Amino acid sequence: MHNYEEKLSERQYMLILISISMALFMASLDGTIVNIALPTISHIFDLPTTTVAWVATIYLLTLTGCFLIFGKLADRIGFRRIFISGFFIFTIGSFFCGFLPEFLDSFLALLGSRVLQAVGGAMIAAMAPAMVAAFFPLNRKGKAMGIITIFAALGTAIGPIVGGFLTQYLSWNWIFYINIPVGILAILLGMYAIPYKPPATTSHSPFDYPGAVLVFSGLGFLILAVSIGASVGWTSPVVLGAFAVSLLSLCILASHELKTADPILDFRLFKKRNFVLANLILVITFFLFGGVNYLMPFFLTIVKNLDPSTAGLILASLSVALMISGFLSGRLINRIGNRRCCIIGSLFLSAGYLMIAFFSSDISIHYIIIALGMVGLGLGLVYPPGTNMVMWMAARDKHGMVSSLLNVERSAPLTLGIAFFSMLFVQAMLFVAQHREITEASPAALQIQVVVAGFDLVFVLIFFISILVVLLSFLSKDEIHPDNLDDTAESMVVV
């Protein structure tokens, strides 16, 4: 048994939780705050929208590619060092993003600064689940995961609002400068509140540099291909080449990691049936959510003919419901366990997607809000317990690795979901309209029945896939590795 957690006071638990919540809040905020300023940046640097989109793309590419690398480093040198260093790099990167581009009159300076910011973002976001697992006893983990889910949802929800306000009333630079005071506060709080804990791993093997290169290239080129596929064409040599490099890198990675003494990602973990099931629950959940979250603004503005501000308020109902369910999930996990909480959440998700499958041009706004609220409730009741299930099944010397894996399983499926369902949406409209000219018309000129038919096909498919999340939740089990046992874990199944 590991009774390290008992040495911490109530005040220390609270301060550590605030530090972790600030990390996810900043990472989530930065994921949505930038997009609304892209038109302004495009105008200032006189660039086409396809070029300025790299401000978002390069951040996502770097972030996803770095998660597993820093997770493994944290297992070797400790969570505290990676976490605080990540805040420092993220804060410096944010300053460079706001200052250097205009100072040097260079758009490339903005892209380089975004890479640095993404490295810091990967360091802090990858540590969140691992630090909950490391510092909180089992009877507190559920509540802690629920609370940090609330802050992540809050950052995502207010990002466009804050970004729009700062861009309009101050300047686009302030979407980055706003991170600086928060980052400084987080660094000071982290240095004060987060205790030093020796790394769980005792491996003296050299760091897996080949694995680091392979995982970055595999995930990075995958995100690159998916991000630019719609704009340059899915059959273009650049996209097909990126997919080929990604597939080759990931295949070599799997072979390499199985032969390495201390791998970046231990594929042997996936020999456990329940570990695979829990990870699949999260991957499919975020894959579906990525598609819905991307297409819903188009449905509200094109089919329902709502203005952007009204559509934004309606979409906020999902984030509000997510925050509420994040609060509830922490209490439910301790009462009924992770598996049952996942089952309840998956049923809410599937019910919400079923309601969305009945969307039409004459559907009421109240119905839309209820449907989005159901999806938000379901997401908040699946993500925290699903994360706990994965973390609890891993030995302590793999918590950093598994924590970073969880971040990959959130960011990559979101991106893949956007690409897949947006492509499916266009193909559905082409099939219904039976000519290609439809993709050349402006959204306002599209025949409404064709657009609705496209949404119908996508939303129905999302509902049917969501049933798989329900089935996987029923098939899963609450299991815990002996490393994670404490006095509150008597009823759990030991693996």
C-alpha cells in the first residue's frame, strides 16, 4: 500500500486541485480563444485564411505530438518538475506570441511562438490526470476529476467570448497576453503547493529517443493530414504523404516499443481487456463529440437561420450541462463506482444524440437546448470515471505515460471526428443533390432540404455509433492495480 497521500493536509489537497484546475482551464481556454481572432490576424499580416489557419493547426499538431513524450519524462523525473516547467514555457510562449510577430513584422515568428506555447501546454495538460492519481486517495479522486472537468469545460466555453472581447476592445495580442498573469500565478502556486514526490520508476535505461521521434512524427503527421485534408483535398499528394508517414511511423513505433526496456508507450498495457474497453469508451466519446461540436454551429446558422451570437448562446447550454455533470460525477463515482457512472453517462449521451437525430428545420429552440444539455450531461458523466478507470489500472511508474495517453485520446479523436463527419456531411449533400455544384455555392444559396438531409445522415450515424459506448460501458469493470490501493479501495477488483 501507498499511504503517501495521508501526509497531505486538507489545505494542500485544495491548493493542488486549484493548480491542476488552472492548468486545464488555461489549456482549454487557449484551444478556443485563438480561432475568433484569426480573421483579424489574417488582415494584419495580409494572409489568406488557409495560411493563417496554421496558427491553430501548428499548436494542435505540436500539442498532440508531445503529450506522450512528456508523460514518459514525468515518470522518470517527477510530475512537479514537468508541471511547473510547463507553466513557465507556456507563459513565455504566450508572451512571444503576443509580442514578437508585430515587433519582427513576421507571421513566422507567431508560428514559432505557438510551437513553444504548445510544448508548454502539452507539459501541463498531460500531467493533470497523473497528478490526481499521484496525490489524491481513491475516495477523493472522483471528486477531483469532476472538478477539473468543470474548469476544462469552463475554459472551452468562455474562450470565444473572452477572445472576441479582447480582440474587439484591446487587440488580438491580448488573447495571448491574458495567459501571462495566470501563468505567473500558477507557477508560484505550484512551487508552493505541489510537494516533491520521487519518481515511481526506478529504470536506469536510457530515455527512448527513437520512440519519442516516432510518436511525434506518427501523431503529428496524422493531425497535419486531418487538419488540411478538407482545404487541399483528401487525395492530394501532401495529405496522402502525411497519412503514409503517420501510418509508417506508428507501425514502427509499435514494433520498437515492444522491444524497448523503458518505452514511451507500453503497448503491453493493451493486453488487459478492461484497459482496452475503458480507452475505447473515451476515444469513441470524443470522436462523436468532435463531429457534433463542429457541425452544430452550421445547423443553427444555416438551417435555423440564427445569428452567430444567438447560436453561441444555444451552444453554451452544452458546456453548462458539462460543468454541472462534472460536479455530479465526482460524487457519483464515490457512491456507485466508475463503471456505473460511465453507464449512466453513456445513456445520457446516446439519448442526447437520439434527440439530435430528429433535428429538422422546424424543430424548436427549446428542444435543441435540451438535446445539447443531454449530450453535455453525458460527456461530464463519462469523461471523469472513464479517466479514473484507465489511471487506476496502471502501475504508479506508468501514471505519467497513461495520463499523456488520455490527452492524446481526447485531442486526436476530436480532430478526427471533425474531419470525418464534415466530410460525410458534404458527401451526403452531394448524394442527395446528385451534382457537385452544391459545394461551390455559398451556404446561403444551398437548398435547405439538401442541407437538412446531410445533417440527418450524419446525426443518425452518430446516434448509432453512440450505442457502442453504452455497450462498452456495460462490458467494462472497475479494476485497480495494487500500486493504487489504499484503505478506501477495499471493494475494488485488484488486477
